[in-house]
Amino acid sequence: MAAAFMDLVDVTIVNIAIPSIQRDAGATFSQIQWITAGYALAFAAGLITGGRLGDIHGRRRLFLIGISGFTLASALCGFAVNPEMLVASRILQGSMAAMMVPQVLSIVHATFPAHERGKVFGLFGAIVGLGAVSGPLLGALLTQWDLFGLQWRPIFLINLPVGIAAFLLGRRYIEESKAPKALRLDLVGVALVTLGLLMLLYPLTRGRELGWPLWGHALMAGAVVVFVALVAYEKRKAARDGSPLIELSLFRVKSFAAGIAVQTVFGVGLGVFFLVWTLYMQIGLGWSALRAGLTGVPFSIAVSTAAGLSVQKLVPRFGRKVLQAGALVMAAGVLLYIGEARHYGQSIASWQMALPLVVMGVGMGLIVAPLTDAVLSEVPQEHAGSASGLINTVQQMGNALGLGLVSVVFFGEIGDRLPPAQVGPAFVHAFQHALGWVAVVMAAIFLLMFALPKRPAQHLEGAEPLDAPRRDQGAEPTGEPARVEVPEQAGEAKPTLVS
């Protein structure tokens, strides 16, 4: 959880400090873009590979390598002597995050029996909600405080104590797990995945700044060809030696395939919302970074509270309906926000945003934790790393696509070369227009969720406590965790506990 939080905060904390970095480091506009884009591209391109490496060489080992590398890269970012070093360190940081993050869900999947994972995913959802908004707030505070005259550097250096503590605790308490059968790294698959993602995400990340050049559209079209070639190769690879990078058989698991689709579209909605929200408050309303960060606190609290409640209390009782209710509640919050923004205009206050933000936060919390649970619920343990890497990858792809769409749904509503007096009203209008598209995305998610299973496999009734057979049989504990195996034809069957 510490590693997941550190990554989520690091993704968002940099945006607030960009003006300070530009002034202090003398970075060009292109270098500023690469400080954020370099991390995102390295992270997305390496996620599937990082997940599979954990399956092969051990999830604990890859987790510790990833978190130590991430901490080292954070130190290099904090002590960067020029913009070039900062960009290179951010790319290294994204690569190490790609080693670390997939292991988080894989370790959960391999460590906890199915009927106990709900509580863990509830905590994970709360961490996601907390990290989503605390990053900008923390970035604003650290930049404004200018600790020891370091200006923006503490936003990276704060990772050092957290990373060191997580490494030491992980080394002591996390048990090693691997795929039950020997796997080999699919180097051709790694090359095709990396090439395809870079061809798709680079133009989306840089397209608006470069004026959407023709070569960007050509790269994105070429990415489709690369992904088709990847699927064909992975099929042959699976048939030949059973060690593909992407286990395509996972997509025959209905809950996984449907969950991946929902995760992608959900990422698009979040990618649009969080960027335009920041621009709306800081440019449209002229608020400081600190005020904008504090305004998001009710949203963060609502997400964290609803995430824990949904997995532990609501999903076991109501199943898929909880996620669908979350999509509708979040859409209602978006529409309420549009109404508030239209009614108050530029004179809107932070407290007047609290109600729509809380409603949106509750909706997001009802989705984010149980969705991860539903996607992984029927995935075989030997493919946990590959599945986890895919979940994170499609989420990043969705976010990148959302960021690319911002140029259409937000900046497309703002005229060029506006006089200063018209900038605020133009951003307020564009914000309302973009939120309308976010509401449409939430409606699409609601419909896609009908393809999810009515109840995740781990919530089948009749699951026995973890130590039940050992107590009944009077056997001594072996130190090996038990696991719950759910028959392929779940139906009315109950999970079978296997020592």
C-alpha cells in the first residue's frame, strides 16, 4: 500500500510544481513537457513486462528491486543539477514504477485467500482515492514552504523516507511467490508491447503542444498494426512453449475481459476530469495551487470512505449493482458540478464545490476498489502478474487517451489569443463543456458494467475460514498459506479449500 500510494502521489505532485521547476531550473517548454510525459511513457511501456518478470523471478524480489530503484530515481530527481538530468531521472523513475506497481496487486492476489481479498482491495481503493487528491495538495504545500531553500526539490525527496521504510518492511514481511510452472521472458513480446505503446502514447501526450502533426496520426495508426502483430505472435508463442508475455487466455475469462474494458473507459473519464479541473481552478478562477489542493479534500475523503465501504459491506450483498450505482452517482455529481459552475460563474467559492465533489467522490469510491477486485477475481494465480500489469497498462492508456481528448473537449472551446479579461470566462465555459463529456463516459461505463459478473467469485457463500481444516484435523500449521480454488463452472458450487 505504501508503494502504491507513493506512485499515485508522484504522478500528480509534479504538475503543481511545474512553474517553480521552470523558473529555478531554467527548463524549456519542451523539457517541462518531458518531465511529466517521460514518466508516463516509461511507466506505461514497462507495466506488462514488469508484471511478467514478477511471475518468473518472484514478485517479492521484483517489488524490492522496483521500490529501491524508484527511491534512488527520486533522489536523482531531487538533486538534479540541470533539466536534462531531471528528465532522465523521471524516465528512470517511471521504469522502476513499472517494476514495482504490478507486484502490488499480484502479491495481494497470491497472498490472501479469495474470500479475504475484499478487505484488502477496500484498503487499496482508499489509498487510490487518497493519492489522487493528496498529490496536488502535498505538492502545493512543499513548494510554498520552500523547505531549506530547496524550492521544488522536496516533492521528490519526500519519497526517500517512505521508500526506505517500504523496502525494509517489504523485505521483512512479504513472502515470495512465483508462477507455479516455469516461465521464460518473451523478449519479442516485450519489444512489440513497448513499441506499440510508445507509438500510441507519445503522440497523445505531445500532440496538442505540437499542433497534432501528420506524423502523430501516422504513429497512432501504426500502433494498431503493431498490436495486431503482437496478438498473432502471442498466440503462436502460447502454443509453442506456454510462456507468452500477455496471456491471451485471460480474455476468455468474462470478468477479466469486461473489467479491462470498463477500466480503460474509466481511465479516459478520469484523465479528462483531473486535468480540466486543475486548469479551471488555477487559470479560470485564478486560485492559488494551495487553495485548489485544499478544495479537493472533500473529494478525497469521499473516495476513501466509499471505497472501503463498497468492498467490505456493499459488494458482498449487492454485487455488480454497487459498481453500476457508482457510475450513476458519479454522473449525477458531474451534472451537479456543471450546474454549480454555470450558476456561480467565476465567483464560485470552494465550499460551493463541496457537494458535487462529495457526490462524485462517493461514486468513484464505489467503482475503483471493487472494479479491481472483479477484474482479478477469476484470474489463475500463475498469471496474476500478467493480469495486474494489463490492468495498470489499460488504465494508463485510458488516462493518456483522456489527456489527448482534453485538447478537443476543453481547449477546442477556448479561442486563440484571448485578451486577459476573457480568459477566466472562457475556461469556465470550457470546463462545463468538458464535464458534459465526462458524464457521457460515466453513462457508457454503466452500460459496459452489465458484462461484469453479478457477483465476483470470492463472494460466493460458503467460503471457510483460512485455518478451518487445520483446526478440524488437529494438524500443526505448516507456515504455507492456504488458498481457495473456485471451480471453473461456479454456478451453485461452493469454493473448495485446499491446504
